Amino acid sequence: MSNVRTPDQQFAHYVKVAIVLFICCFSYFIMADIYVPLTPQARVYHKVTQITPRISGEIIEVAVHNNETVSKGQLLLQIDPRPYQLAVQNAELALAQVQQQNLQLDAEIEVIQADLLAAHAQLNEQTKLQQRSERLVSDNSISIQEIDRINASVVTANAQVQSLKAKLHAARIKRGSGNEHNVALQQAKNLLEQAKLELSYTQVVAPHDGIVSNLQIMPGTFAKAGTALTSLVGQELDLAADFREKSLYYAEVGSQALVTFDALPGQIFSAHIREFSAGISEGQLNANGNLVQVENSSRWVRDAQRLRVYLRLNDEPEQLLSSGARATVQILPDNGPGALMARGQIRLISWMHYIY
């Protein structure tokens, strides 16, 4: 009868057991948080590209469906090309007109060159006549009036030569030394290339492989340049996990980790740390001209700060996980007992995903 415990003794025994269990669990939590860190705050991310047309126009064809897998360069949308086809035709006509104007300039240059040769011949003739008249002055064989007329003719012929030279120079500048230096021709060619480029933009194609998401348009919708119409979700998986600061004390780039996804209960995938985030939004100071804003908290124990870690899966799941899918990440320590403890933790959580 002496071994029978009284109710008070049994209660005291249970209290001692509870205290021991609490101390053991608390100690395990403290040690595990530093040496075998684990976080359920992890998500899957896929690179998302907003499909934005570069030109405006009416959509005449939607070539894909929502959540359809597409390849790089595959047609997504067709914008009405007729206005841009007319723009190409107008640019071609403008180019042809400039080329015709250049031919006219070439002809004008040839005419001016011929006139310049004639003017040089006329100047030479008047110059020789002036020289002969100067020899006749001493013999009084020519009148003063005739001499003045000959001198005026020489001046006029010389002025005609200079005028034609100036016209020839101006015509050559306007024409350019060749097609590559002709400003009007280059502008016309650039306008044609721009028109062709805009015509090519009427076909909106996939910039990379991925899945079309949030497609809410149909033929007849007016597309505005610079306004997103749908999204293209890339198939490459990125994993971001938020750990408490002290949990990353022993973590470094290349550290091995284990990952379990809520969508794939019971399955564990190996990964490694790819990089650490340089900071978080709360650590960014904006130069807005206002005074500093301090953090005020009446709590004795504040919330632990979390930092973001980016991981790369060593073996990706066969099933494509949606962007935003939740995951749990366990960093593996280098020592054997710690690694065994970490594997046990992540295995238990992966089984618990069958329940919640």
C-alpha cells in the first residue's frame, strides 16, 4: 500500500513530466532553429512576362487558349495589319519619290556642268578679246566705248562662271556624294524600315516557352500599345524561402537543403542555396524629405526578422507546380546527427501534408 500514490502525488508527477517535456521541447526548438533550421514560409515562383503589344490596333485573331503551353516564337495574337500594310506602301512610294528626285538632281547637275563649260568657253573668248583690244589701244585702233563694252563682257562672263559654280556646289550638296550620304534617301529608307517593323509587330508572339495565363481577350478587342493583354508564365521553377535571421548563421551559398511541397505530400526533393537576398523592403530608406520614422512597439519580445533565401532544386518534380505554391524548406547541417535530425523533421512535415 505504500507504493500507491495519492492524487496530489500523481498531479505533482504529471507536472514534473510536463515540465521536463517542455524543457526538452524548448531546448530542441532553440538548438534546431540554429543548427537544423526549417521554415514553412517558402513559395514557388515562375518568371512571368506580361504580353504587351508594341502597336495599337484591333485584335482580329486570338491564336491560343487560356493555360495553353506555347513555344518561343509561337503566334499568340494577330492585330489588324491593314493600316500598317498601307504605311509600308506609303513608305515605299516615298522612297521611290526620293529616288526619282535624286535622278532629277543628277540631270540638273549634268545641265549645270554643261552650262559651266559653256560659260568657261565664253569667259576665255572674252578674255582673249580683252587682251587683243589692249594692244590696239596704243594705236588708237579701237574706241574707248568698245573697250568698256569688252571689259564689261569679261566681268559678266566671269560672274556667270562663278554663279554656275555656286549652283553646281549647291546641287551636289543636295544630292550628296552618293546614296549613303543622301539625307533624304536615308530618311526614306529609315521610314520604310520603321513601317515594316511596325507591320511585324501586328503578330504578337511568345518571347519564350511558357503557359498562357489570365487570357481575357477576344477578337474585336482594341489593343493599346504598352498595355498588357495577358501573361506568359515561364516553366523554370524558382524557390524562395524566408528564414529567421539567426537560423541562417551557419548557412552559406551551396548549402544543401530538403524541400517538401504542400501540393506533393510525402515527397521530398533535394536542393541547394543559390543566393541570399541583399535586403528587404523594411530596410530601404527613401529620400522623401520627411523626418525619420522610428519603430514603436510595446511588446517585450518583438517578432523575429526574416530574410529571403533563393534555392535551386537539384531534381525538379515531374508535375509542374503553379507559381505561388507553398513549400517547406529544411537546411541540412554538415554533421551526421544534425543531418539525421533534419531529415526526420522534413519527413514528418511531408507526411503531415496529407492532413492539412
